[in-house]
Amino acid sequence: SHATLTIVPVDDLIDVPRQIRVENLTPGQSVEISTRTVRDSVVWTSHAQFRADDKGTVDLTRDAPGSGSYDEVSPMGLIWSQVPESESRNLFNSPVTEPLVTQVSVRGADVSLDGELVQRLAAEGVTRREVREDGLVGVLYLPPGPGPHPAVMILNGSGGGFNEPRAALYASRGYAALSLA
């Protein structure tokens, strides 16, 4: 039978780990799994080599790569080990409500599989509002639906600026989140 690539869940919030599995390989077969994500117009990539178990399966929740961008068992290793192809510090899209779409490719002898996973910072219905009142400068993210909602205030470190990704994610989890400059 033909090799298959399964990514579960395909589309969810960014803090939800994914299970990436390749099945129906030849036992012991070597494959390279690579990723490509466009983050704020810059391409980020990673890759790792894996060997199928005696059932012909590679499971990133269980298997460490033999070589590549990371070296320990990590279900999301191919995501956190990505590096930009050109100088960039932007891990997220602008606006942060634009999801990150990662292409996942599996290549090996007689194996060519492609899939994708989608990571969102803002759930359906989360709203964003800029706040500039009485010297207060920030961005307010609100969860969908009527409140009242528990609230959090998010301050960035010495680098300044807003931490909108974190505020959007909090709002996705039911909190009114105010990110202050």
C-alpha cells in the first residue's frame, strides 16, 4: 500500500501540539521530512531525517530524528527549529490574525508526500481594537460572544512594543487581553 502523511489536528490554535505521522513505509526506510512557513513575507524552513520502525511508521511524538534541524523527540520540533532564509525576527504574520500555514513534505525512495498545518493566534470571532485614550496606548483583543470575560494585561519586556500574538491567543482562550506598549 502507499505511504501516507497524517497531521492531526490540521488547523488549530498555535498552542495545540500536532501529531505528524508517516505510515505504510518499508520497515527501516529512511525519509526526510521538511517544513516551509512564510512568516511576515520571510520563508522559514527546517528538515530532519527519520527511519521507519518495524511497522513502517515514523511518528514525531515518539521518534527522534537521526539528523537535521533538531535532535530530540519533539512533536513540534520541525516548527520550533525553523530558521529564516533571510534576516527576520518576525515569528508571526502582520496582522497576527493571519494564520501561519506550514507546508510539510516527506521525501524518500519512492515516497513523495505533501501536507500542511495551520496555526492560528486568533480563534474565529476574536476582535482587535487599538486603544489610544488619556495617555494609554495599547491593543485590546476580545473573545467572541458577550462578556463579561476575565481580563489579562500583557506587557512586553525591555524591547518595548506590543505583544499582540500573546494577546490574540489569550482572547482565543476566553480572556479580554490588553497589550500595552
